[in-house]
Amino acid sequence: MYEVELKFPVPDTRAIEQRLTAMAARWHDPVEQSDRYFNHPGRDFARTDEALRLRRDGDRVVITWKGPRIDTATKTRREIELPLSLELPQPGAALHPAEFAIARWTDLLEALGFRPVATVAKRRSYAVVAWQGREVDVALDSVIGLGEYLELELQAVEADVPQARACLESLARELGCGNPERRSYLELLLES
């Protein structure tokens, strides 16, 4: 499966939220996300344009590999994301089960030679909006150290990527967004 994504820095997330609400976007409660990124022991993910991350999304933890981007206009790439089960820490432990899972998986990855690169923390307001017959995932992110962003995303099989990209570009125009940011939050954070 491919993740087709457009991301935009936005000066006023409230205005974007209002426009999306007027389009009947279905909003979910905001969540705190923490993404811990790792580099491969045998190849440099910055050079191969890949990413491996552990994400805490509220009480949920997932591990994700993202392949190289396949076009120059969007952040379209192959993505494999797997949920991780949460085991309970020892009685009396100070860690939340999700933090405990992140710590244990970090131990495993480091034992295999993966190196932590950085952690990206954000508050995400998430919605789904119907556009051109599709359900588009929308995120308004407040990223610590970077600012406010809008992400539009669809999942697509390889043959459907051009249509998914066109759908997102159309929605972005409708929302008044131009000049998408192709760099990931990790890249932006490391450059700042």
C-alpha cells in the first residue's frame, strides 16, 4: 500500500479547521503523538529516503517503515505500519504502558544495531472529509519546534496513486493551500 500525502505549513489552523468543518469533516479528539525515528545499522536512511519509527499515538503504539518517495510533487511512498501490543510494566512502575512498549522496542532495535535519530512530538487534530468520492484523512498538527501544519492523506494501491494525488491537490486548492512541503517533520527538525 502507498501513502499519498500533501503537507502544508499553515499560519492559521483555526481558519483551516473552520473550512473543513463547513465541508462536513468528521473530527476526532486531539491526541499527543511522539515519533521516535531510527537509522539502519547497514544503510543510511537519510540517503535512501526511508524512515523507521516507533509512534505513540495516545494509548496506541505502532512501528512503521516508509520507503523512498516515488514522485517529486507529493510525499508518496510505500508504507508498512504494524500495531504493537502493550504489555503492562512491573507493578509500581512509573511508565505508562505505551511508554513502556516504546522503551522495550527501543531496546530491541538498539540491540539489533539501529540507532535513535530524533523524536518528533506533536499535538494532532484528526478528521476525515469526503472529497471527490473519497474519504481523505486530514491532520492539523502543532509540531514542537516547527509550528503548525496541515496534512492531507490517502492510502492507495500503486495503480491508483495518480488519482489519489489529484484528489489531494484538488482539496488543497479548495482549502487555499499552495506550495506543499515535501520534507518530513524529522527532516525539518534536523535542519532547524
